[in-house]
Amino acid sequence: MTGNNWSTLDVLLMLYGYLGNQKELERVWGTIQDLPLVRSKSYMLAIEAFGRIGHLNRAEELWSEMETRKGLKSVEQFNSMMSVYCRHGLVDKATRLYRNMKANGCKPNAISYRQLALGCLKSGLTEQGLKTLDLGMGMTINKRVRNSTPWLETTLSIVEILAEKGDVENAERLFEELHKAKYCRYTFVYNTLIKAYVKAKIYDPNFLRRMILGGARPDAETYSLLKVAEQFRT
């Protein structure tokens, strides 16, 4: 790695955030700060990374620093901090940020609403969460974003919450997005959907076939869930 390789440093921010390695995350951020110019993109990635490992205070410090040094000029900047709040169910803070975004002249996009929907659902505001979800689903979003890991992870997190509620209809609606992005080839994605059926006490005799044709390989959890679902056969 070279000290001025932006791409490598940004990737490392994301990597250590996913790995939960605070020490290395701080080290990489320190390297970035020593460079002649710190880009807004690096701030956003660092905010998301620290938020991912649960260091909300650190994420908020970087948010304030970015606001002071770079100014808040894009919806992407607001979305970075909003994703942190929504991931942890801090919907009040996320909502205030949403209002500030609009007051700042930045127009919320589909990602903004998807994140807010997650925040609402995590906070138990189911009706508001589904309404917010619909607002975002009605907006245009390009294929690159729909296939991006953050978008897919946020979507899966929403499906997980809906599965716990036994909301098969809305879980299936979002699962279709994951299917189009080929994200459903991962077994844990299908298992999440099966949990919605189990919670709703609905038996689908074709689920295993559907899963295999979708490119996912059933595992022990799959067979365990399907066994539970069989008791709801009519």
C-alpha cells in the first residue's frame, strides 16, 4: 500500500469496518488525515465504518468534522450518517438529519428512504416504516446502486424484521429485489424468507425447489426451518 493511494485506503476503511477491527480502522484513518487533502468520500466511508462497529460517538465526531471542513453539499453525505443512526434504530436522530438534509437544499433519494424505513422498523414503528419504504420504492434508482452491497444489506435487514413479524407479503416484495440482484444465491437470504413463512404459519411445498432453482444451496438451517413449516401443512 502506498500512502497516497486513495482507492486502497478507502477500501481498507470499508474492510476494517466489516471486520470490526477498531485499531486498524483508526490507523487507516490516521494515514488518510496525514494526506494533503481529505476527501468527503473518505469521511463518509469512515463514518459508516465506525458506525458499523458501534462507535456512534466517533462517527458523529467525523460527521461534525466533515461539516466544518468540507461543508454539507450532497445527499450522499447525509445518507452516510443517516445509515449509522438507522442501523442502530435511532430514528429520532435520523429524522432530524433528514429534515436538515432538506433544509440544506439536498433532495432525499431512494437510499435515504430505504435507510429511514429500516430505522423506523427497528424502532417498532412498523406502519411508518412501510410508508417510508413505499416512498423510496416509487423513486428511480440505477442498477449499480440496486446491486451495491450497502443497498442489498439494508434491504435484507428490512426483510429480517418483516420475517420476525410474519409479514410474508412485504418480505416477498423486497425479496424480489434481492432475486433480481442475484443476492438470493446466498443461502442465508432464502433462510430469512423461510422464517417469514414459519412465523406466519404458512406452508409452501415448493419452497425447497424454488430455492435450488434460485441458485442457493440448502443447509442445515434450511431443512430445520422447512421441518417446522411442515406442521402448518393443510
